[in-house]
Amino acid sequence: MGGNALKNIKTRRYSAIEYSKLAFQVSKTLNSLDIKNAIPLSYSSKETYGDLDVLIKSDSLGNRNIRDIIIAKYNPHQIHHNEHIYSFDYKEFQIDFILVPDADWITSYYYYSYNDLGNLIGRISYQMGFRYGHYGLKLVYRHDDGGKKFEKIISKDIYKILDFLGFDVERYKQGFVKLEDVFDFVIDSKYYNPHVFDYEVLNHQNRTRNKKRVNYAKFLDYVKENNKKSNYIFGDKDMYVEMAEKYFGIDIVTQIKAWNKVVERDKEISAKFNGDMIMQKYPHLTGKELGNAITNFKFVINSLYGVDSKKDDFYKDWIYNNDVETIFDEFKVINKL
């Protein structure tokens, strides 16, 4: 994962031979513990490595703690934990254990293979309204107001995903010899546009992350020197949603329309009854007291008009179906204001 997670720990780059021996040893140790593991692919001519990524199927750990296993088997000077990744030093080298749920096992293997390829593919998918990651291809559809978003996993089939995103599947199956082969594969996408990779168009999180990735910078330099392809102009994202629905044979448009109706309904509910309106009517209700009053109100409304006092559905229906005056009359009575 870039080899930058460990601080104040001396590590070094490994030659391809050293890397292969270490990878075999680490995998063998995990296999002896019945821990399902896999090492993502690299381009074949890679001469040195800055770290070792090891995918670990989290379900195979059972009740065991991965940190305890790392300490027992590798005795590192440091362990850095970031979400589902455990980075540690072993024999002057950084190893990243990437915990992966069973549902994402195959997609994670492809996503983490070939250095920054998954990241570069993700820049193209982003322009179409999708996210490509360890989970496969996901649609992220934002409401017109830019707030709430609809998310749906579209596919976990790597070859269909690549084909949909305009990549040459047969070329991908051949693997890559040089880093430049990986770059050419990205450039050859029919949806390629070099400007979507520029640091300036990335959000703060991605810009900060990618500026630390050596191969991302190499890709930008390679594009400047070798890009002779006409740039694809991305259209309206609704167009790609319809394309995905037809290509993958799944219902997306109907679900988005239904979701939009729910969002609009929630906006109407919020406009009829919200914290600002309550404070205007009852200025003494602020902070914790305001929160308690709203929570109490929801609980009572759900208990009176619903069948489950812990669900907001009944409360929302009640707000939606009543006028503002009725809502605040009930709020006043329930909270004895």
C-alpha cells in the first residue's frame, strides 16, 4: 500500500528475488494457521519492492486477533492499524495485512493487483458516476441538492466491469510486463481523458493520497510524454446509469426514482418540523434539552401511532400527514411546555 505507513522504523526496498522469498515465507506461515491469504499480482519485470501486500480473508481468522498473530509470528517493532489494514515491519521490510470479507475476496484481489491500476481505473469510473474499489463497481448517485446519495453495488465481475468502463479485457488477461504496459492499458480505455487524473481536479483526500504515490506521479509524467489519443468528453451521468442498467441487466433507474421520492418526502418532513423551528418557538430549548425533547417526542409519537417505538418510519409518516400546528400542539403536550 505504498510503503509509507510506518514511522521512525528503518525499512528498505527489496529486490525481486528477496521479495519472492519473503512472500512465500509469509504465505506459508499463514497457511499453516489455516488463514486464507493471497498476494496481488505485480507487473513481471518489477525489479524492486517497497512493501508486501497480503490479502487475508477475515472470516478465516475465526475468533483470533490478527494483531496477536502478527506479534507472535513476526515480532515487529511497530504495528500501524488503519481501518482494515495492519502494517508492520519484518526483516527491514514493510508488510501490509489487508483484511477482506468473504464477499469482497475476488474483487479485492483484482483491485490491489498491478500497483496503482485499480486507483487509475477508479478515476475513470468516477467521471461516470461510479466508484471502482475492492468491493467491485458501485454506483454513487447524488440527489440534485448535492446532499444525500444513493449507493448500489453494480457488479463484482472484474471482466464485465473492465469492459463496461471501456477497457480491453483480453489485454488485461495477458497481464503486464512493464509499468508502462499498465499505463498504456489505462490510456487505451475508450473513456480515457488525461485531465481526470490531474491533481487539481481531485478532492483534498485523493490529492493528498495520490501525491504520496510514486507510480501515480509516474503515470502523469508518462501521459505528458506519450499521450497522442483524442480525449473522451464525459456526458451526463444519467446516461451512464442507463448504460449500466442495460449492460448488467439490473434495475437501477426505477430504484433511483423511488429513492428520489423518499428524499423529497424527507425534505418536506424536515421543512415542517426541525430544530430551528422548535428553538424559535421555545427559545429555552437548546443543546441537550432540545435533543431530549425531540427524542421524547419521537418515542411517544411512535408508541401512540406506530407498532414499534424504536423505528422512525411511523414518526415520519405522522409528521408528513399532519399540519405544522397539529405537530407543535402535540410536541407541546408531550413535553409539557
